Amino acid sequence: MARVDRTQLLRGVSLFSGCSNGELKRISSLATPVNADTGEVLAKEGKPGGETFVISSGSALVTLKGKKLARLHPGDVFGEMALLEKGPRAATVTAETPMSLYVLDPREFSTLLEEVPSIGRKILSALVDRLYEVERTQRL
């Protein structure tokens, strides 16, 4: 499966939108490429999670209690809360097609924060923005 340039892909991910080219290159160097087959469960609702996924190619379905919530495509990220807290997954994410993804685990994220603390602040800011957006849409 062809992969897009990691740094270019990360540049379009909202979670990393505030990062500089150098910061994106460092994130990219730590991200591990993985493939998923159609039907593979990448994150299971209620189960512990530790890693974050960025979709490079393919699509995934997000469900909660069996209800379809969203479809994810290249450039989308999921599992990002796991970078901060290894809590239970909020939803199930299943590959709808063969997928290529980049995975960042807590150990890699910790290394990233130690080496480039500014990235942590930018990611936290993006997460807060995302939470505000969720809250706003729930009020409508």
C-alpha cells in the first residue's frame, strides 16, 4: 500500500496544526507505520487504549454501543486522548477498507515531550479546541 509523506500528512492533521516543520518532522520520525485489514478493530470501546492513530490511506467506521457515529479518512486522527491518559476507549474504530496508519504510542509521545516541550503545549491546545467544538455542537 502506498504511503504519503509522513510530515506532509501530519501537517494536515488538526491535532498537529500548530506545529512547525521541524516539530512535524520529529513527530513523523517517532510515528510507526502499520497496516490494517478490512474488518480489523483498531480501538475497542471500553477497553484500555494507549496509542494514537493517524490515517494515511483507507477508511474506518466509528461506532458507539453499535451505533454508527462517523467515518474516518486519510488525515483523520483517533485515540488522541490516550496520549494523555490511558483510559478506556470512548468508541470502537473498525477498518472499513485496507488501511495504512501511523501510530504514536505513549512512550514515543513522552520522548517527544521531553525533547520538544513546545509540541505538548500545541497538542494540548488543539485538544482543548476539539473539546470546545464537541461541546458547542452538542448544544445546538
